[in-house]
Amino acid sequence: MSALPTSAPPIAAPELHIASMVVHALPRRLPDVRIAILAIAGSEIHGASDTGKLVVTLEAPSTDDMMARISEIQRLDGVLASALVYQHADTLAAMNEEIDDGHGS
């Protein structure tokens, strides 16, 4: 009796996950928090206030990676709170697809 051929599980298309968040840090710890956030792969800081608020975006290849990066920020010494503002995930192919802007260019 021969074994039935096994099929490999389908390979998932590569994805891109994007999130934005507001991070509130102790003002006196702000320089250290900024350095620590920028050390996280896929992170950018787009704005900061003297009161300790930062606007941060993150990119990651999967949901698990995104959650790990968000958790890492939340656990940083000096971070008081964070709020997820936006999250989007799609395949890389869909993210790179050109969208007709209606201007025919």
C-alpha cells in the first residue's frame, strides 16, 4: 500500500502591516524614549511635543511582529501610555498597486 501524496500548505503572500500611534512619555525621559523607539525595526517618529507626546508609525511583516513592536514601545522605561490610532494590513502586491487618481496621469 503506498502513501497518499501530501501537499504542502499554501504559502501566504508577503504582507505589510502599518500602524500609527500616539505615545505619551515622561518629558524628562523623552530623549531616551525617542532613541529606544527609533531602535525598533520599522519605526519612525513624525512629531514630538515638549509635554512628552510622540507621533509614531510602525511597519511590520506580520500581525505578530506588529504586536511585538507595539508591546515593546509600551514597556519602555518612561512611557506612560500609548494609543493605537490607525492600523492597516495588506499584501505587498496590493500595497504596491497603482491607484488611478482620476486625472489620467
